[in-house]
Amino acid sequence: MEKQYEALTDEELIEKLRAGESGVMDFLLEKYKYLVRKKANAVFLLGGDTDDLVQEGMIGLFKAVRDFDRSQGSFYYFADLCIGRQIYHAIEAASRKKHGPLNSYISLSEDASDTSGVPLAESISWREDNPEQILIERENVEQFLEEIRSNLSPLEQKVLTDYLDGMNYRQIAEKWNKPEKSIDNALQRIKSKVQKLRSCK
């Protein structure tokens, strides 16, 4: 059945889900889990808890599957928005309780568009809809990312790139033939440098 699903577009799969094929939900949740982890990983570097953020992101993905209709265009784009909103709202709630350590959500992902070329607003606060402000914030994120990379070792740069692509510790360790502990240490150093740079802003 999974092989059969792989041959269909997301939009066709959702039509099957509406028609009663409950297995489609599990298939789509698994298919887009990487996107959830990618967003959660970026926010983890700014001080979030990855496991909690992944859970929130999966809730956002579930809502996207449940609520999508073709008038909303690409399912990928809609899912991206729903996942981002869910994670942002979780961060906003946590910030109120913890004096705002993540009171400005920015994604460190470099992706600027989905597979169909539709611009994404990953680096933009969901409360912001001013086009000029969106452009300014996107430029600020890109500049911040460059500053981060200039402060990293060659290994840390590789680890950061893979982590922001949604890879976990084990996958990165296997890719670079390094102990998992070495990758863990590199991520902790990266996180420390990110937060130090943010505190200087």
C-alpha cells in the first residue's frame, strides 16, 4: 500500500484520506516528519527543547493534513506554514512562562522556497505581514547566519548544515565517520556560540 501511495501527489493522497483511507494519514505524517525536525532543529539552536518542538510540529503537520483543501495551493507550502505556526505558538507560550528566552522566533534554515518555487516565510514572525519588514527581517536572518558560520570550525560548519537539513546526531556521525559524542559536543558548542551572538544583538 505504501508503494501505491508513493506514486501519488500529496493532493491526491488527501483526497483518498477524505474518501476513508485512514492509512494515508500515517503515510503523510511519516513523509513530512523530516520537515518538522528541520524546523525544530533550527529553533533548538536558539534555546528550545527539540523533543517538545518536534511534538508541536507533528501536531501542526496533523492539522495541515486534516484541514488542507486544493484552494490552498501546494500541500507542502500549507504544511510548512502549519508546522511553523504550531512551533511558534509553543515558543510564544513558553516565552511568557520563562521571561521570553525565545521571544523572537527566527529559523536558521537557508531554504527560501519550496519545491515549486513558492517563497516561504520561515524567518518571519507569524504576526508580521508588512512586506518591507519581512524583507528586512529576512536580510537580518541571512546576515546572522553568516556571522554564525564565520565563528564556527570546519567541523561545526558541516554539523550545522546537516542539522539544519533535519539530520539527527546519529545520521551526522555516520556521514562524517565521527563518534556521536563528537557531534553532540559540536552541536552544544554551536548552540553556545549562537546564543552568545544573539546576546550581543
